Amino acid sequence: MGTWIDLYVCHAEAKRLVAHAIQKLYDYNERFSANDPSSQLMQVNQRAGHAPMAVDPDLFELIKLGKTQSIASEGRLNIAIGPLVKLWGIGFEGAHRPDDSSIAACLEKIDPRQIKLEEASQEVYLAQEGMEIDLGALAKGYFADRIMDDFIRAGAQSAMINLGGNVKVYGSPPKRPHQTNWRIGIQDPRKPRGQNCAVLQVHNQSVVTSGGYERHLEVDGHFYQHIFDSRTGYPVENEVASVSVLTDQSVMAEVWTTRLYPMGLAEIQAELAQARDYQALVIDKQGRLLASRGLLDRLQVLK
């Protein structure tokens, strides 16, 4: 998944549970990858415009969720964005700024409504040749939820999963068994990895942070980040440096970080004022923090 992964579980058979979780992550990566030609997801992409393909129930479930959220977000989240990601290649060898005609042609292949799903047979069909599903905006959250479910069903007293910026916790933190909240650091987007600007108190929930500060492309002095606006075909350009979302389900935290990130600050503020199922912390490019009301008693700002 291109990131460091940390797993912690407090249980009499912790080593067995962690070993099973590691194997499950390898399995997810092999089946859900948008970069491995042999993955089940890539087999769906390779059949685009030609034939449907039956997939495993968990992959079908995530594609279905992704399609629903992609349509609802009006392009801010888009699991059909695969062709655009590969066209630019930001974060990979050969990254470049495509010409306008190539971007325009690509926009015709990234409509999530063209992902056809057949519930009874668990088949996925991409209606146009050249389409590609990319679940990178959702997959880590889905994986974290499923693995934490396994830990809880097994009777874990506490657990933590960190999939490179996607954190989910349960129970009490290690060495502090009488406390309920975990302290989750929020990366300062203006500083090297590991330097935080805030800390969130979290209990039995997930925190996901998205930002364009780690992977980017520089062309003629212009920086392009790796998060795209599928309505324009270009990387997002706004005042936002990072968005962190706190919610019960990690996959929904992924959804909301992706939906919020392309917005302007005023639009985000209006969205947070009516949020019910999640809380969010936004950091702009000047280092200023905007937090939803429900986070105020959980948030510690670091000097």
C-alpha cells in the first residue's frame, strides 16, 4: 500500500491476531491494487468496455460504496479516476504534466455512473473502454475497519491500526489502561513527517488525514499535488493543506477527507456547520486551523 503500517493489539493471543491481520492486508493489497496487473481489480479494469467480471463480495461492497459516494460528491471523490491518475503519474516514475487535449480525452473516461453493478451475480462492468477504477481514496479505511472488526470479535481489550495516516483505535491506550482516550498527532503540513501541530483525543473511532504536501510534481516552478479534481482533470488548487476527519467508520473518514479537501475554506466551513456523522480539522497553507464544533473539547493545538 506504499506506506508504513503499525498494528497493536492487547490480547492473550496477540501474536496470532497480528499475524492474521498482516496476512489479510497482503491479501487485500493483492486483490484491490490498481497497480498490480494480476489483481482482481485490475482484471475488472482490463475488461472495460468488453465484458463484466464477477468479483469477491468485499471488493464488490467497496466498489458499490465508492460509486454511491462518487456520484453524491459531484466529482470531488471519484473511484473512476484511474485514467487521470495514470495520465499524470504523480508520485511515480515518469510523472509529467499532460497536454490539455490528453486531459480532455481522459475526462470522457472517468464518469462513475458508467460503473455497472449486478448485485445478484456480484459482477462489475465498466461500460467504456479505457475506464479504470482506483480505490486508493477508500481502501485503507475499508481495510482498517475490517481488521479492527476481527480484533474486537476475537475479544481484544484494546487495539490500534495505523495505515499511513489512517488511524483507528479501540479500548484504552497501552501503558495507560485507566484512560479511555488515545492521543493522535496531526502532522504539520509545513514541516517534515513526524512533526505535529495538533493532537486529537480519540476513543473507539478513526482519524484519517489527507493532504497534498507529500507527493507532488514540479513543472516550470509550478507545484502540482497528487489529489485531483475530476471535474477539471487537474490537481486541486486551493487554500487547504490538509484535512483530518474523525468518525466511527474509517472508510467514511476516508470519504469525507476526500470530499472536503477540494473545497474552498468558506465552503468547508459551511459543510462542517451541518455535519452530523463526522468531525473535521482543516489546516490551511498558512498553518491556520479550522475545527468543527464537536472537536473543540478533544483538540490540543501545539506551539
